[in-house]
Amino acid sequence: MDQEFQKRHTVNSSKSFVRERIYTFTHISCMLLNRIVKSVSIELSYFFSSINEDKHSSRQAFSKARFKLKHTAFIELNNAHITSFYSSNEVQLYDDDYLLLAVDGSLFQLPESEEVGHHFGRWKNNTDKALPMARASIIYDVLNEQILSSRLSSLDKGDISLFKEQYEELDLKQKAIFLLDRAYPSYDLCSRIVNKADFFVIRCKKDFCKSMKAFVSSGKDDAMITLKHSLYWDKKGNKVTSQFKEPLEVRAVRIKLSENTEEYLITNLDSSLSELKQLYGKRWGVETMYDYLKNSMEIESFSSKKVEGVYQDFYSCILGTNMINIIIKEAQEELEEKPQNSNSYQYKINKRAATGILKNEIIDLILFEKNQTEKIKKLKSKIKTNKVAIHPDRKFERYKMKRSKRKYFQNKKRAL
């Protein structure tokens, strides 16, 4: 609601949102934060009902008003949110010292339009018609369940390039351990992390480099290897070199997952093999976050066919997700504090149900400060009644090539 903030993120600050209209800067921001996944007309009706205003508007009027606002507003709001959150004393740290940050990229399907397809690119994926797609990258705190940084980019940028941009912009007060999968091992990236005195645990292929091949052939479970500077090519075919030139000593370890399955990690930590296995396993948190974004928050259900509208939906969804996760996490902590029968399962909050309960409540919490603490308390009570049992060591066989034509599933009901 700050006037200076609004000026920074308004397309034409001298003309936009200056006269009294149905939609204010705050109205548009709150509507986008609340996710527009149903018909725009229905969402408009819900919005005005939730703020107790007897107003009516066409979806065309909303569409015209939303493009007076820049998507950068949600990026700045999320940065302010993250700064505030990590300034508190309640932040969970690994080994009482480190933030545990998982990094991963993903492809997002975009609405069909010539403008969007030209800006982000198209992905054919064995089909006759190439679909507009974008590449996303997030840095996710797996212990505190917050997205510290996010990027939505065209397809011509790779995962490593996006993470480098995000990493250079991160302003962390605590040291961090970065957990990355097989898309990320590189001399340049490891050198950047070491140069900032942070740590990494990266899964890599057995033929990642000559020194890794030699380590795999040696049969050892733990050894130091040397990564050397080399030229490489980006997705546009341009030759790229690293700013770092000195050879880098890293630790290579062999982790046995089962009798016939092994994986290989490179790291600059001196933890034991069992600790590294457990540590890398926590990277799965970023995978479940992408699942939550796509299936619960329905981030790919874009409400606009314009590039700016796509950016608005993406970055507002990231901020909304962080806000919702704080409430859900607090409810989970309260649930765990409650004494439970030793013979029963441990329980966790059903995040899909909790997300549905919090839909439309975010607007009320933002716009109306009266009785805010009491409102959050009641919401957490509702959330805690929706819980599911945790089954330890539960596994499902993975079918990589399996595709289903079913559109609706009993165990994947919509949340919003």
C-alpha cells in the first residue's frame, strides 16, 4: 500500500491508479496473490464478496487494469518477505549453522499465443504441435519451506545459467549448503560456491569428467579429485569460459542405494558417507515443492495470454506459496507438539486441503489487520483437522514411460 512502492511498479505512475476506480493497485495485487484459476468473472465475484464491497466489474475491465501493474512488484515483495522471515530467531538451520538450500529447474507449460511462444520459446516434445514453454528455476529452503529465489525464463537458458544469476543475487546472512542434482556439476559453478565460502553436495554422472571416471574405476568410496578449467558451450551454441582458472580440489564419494545401485556425489564437506547420503536425500524437498506448485497451486493455470500476464501469475504464485507455507508449517509444528499415542502413526498436515482452506483467506489477512492473530489461530485449527498418516519407508515403483489419459484422479483432487 506504500505510495513509493506503487510508483516503482506501475507502468505509468503519473496516470495509472491515480483516480478513484473500481480497481486499485492493492486490489489487483491481492487478486493475483489469491490465484486466478477459475473463470475470471467468478474470481471477481469472490474477491469483492471477501472484501465486503458491493461492486461489479467485467473481466475486460480487470484485464485492462492488471497491465498497469508490473510483475516486479511481486519480486520485491517476496524479497522483503524473505528478508523479514530470515531476520527472525525461529529459522531452522542444519547442524545449527547452515541453511539447507535445494536447487532445481523445471519446464512450465504456457498458454497458447504467438506473443508468449515467441518470447519464451516452443517445445515440440515428440508431438506435431510445439507448445509454448518456459524454464523455471527455484532455490528452496527445505527446512523452512520457503522459496528464496525464483526465475522464469525462455528455453534458451539452461539450469546452470539461471542458478548462477540467482546465486549472485542472494544475500544470505547464514552460510548455506546447496543440494543439486545431475544437471548442475561444473567446474565454474563449484568454484563460485567455494569462492563465497559456501558448501555444495552435487550428484553427478560417473563420466562427468576424467577424474570422476578414474574415481569410479578405482572402486574407492571416498577420494579427492581435481576439477580443471575448460571451455564449454551454452544453449545458444556460444563458447563460454570461466572467470576461475585454478584447479579445484573436491571430494568424490560413492553412495550405495541398494545392492545393485550406486550414485556419485561431489562435495566440499567433510561429513561422513552416511551423513552425505542423508543430506542429499533432503534435496527431494524441491521436487515436492514443484509438485505442490503445479498440482496444488496450479501455477501453470495462467490467467493471461500476454507475456507480462504470465510473469505476474508466476511471481505472485511464488509469493503466495511462501505466505501459505508459513501458516501450514506453524500448524504442523503445533500438531507435532500435541502428545500422540505411541502405537499410532505420526501425522502431517494435508497440504492440498490446507491450501484450499486458505484460498480467499489471504486477501482478508492482507487487507484487514483487525483481529489478524485470532484469524490465523482459527485457520490453523481448521488446517490441523486435515491430516494424513506418515508411513515410514513407504515406496512406490516408478514407471517412467507410463502415461495416463485420465484427467481426474481420486487421490489428486483440486485444492483451489
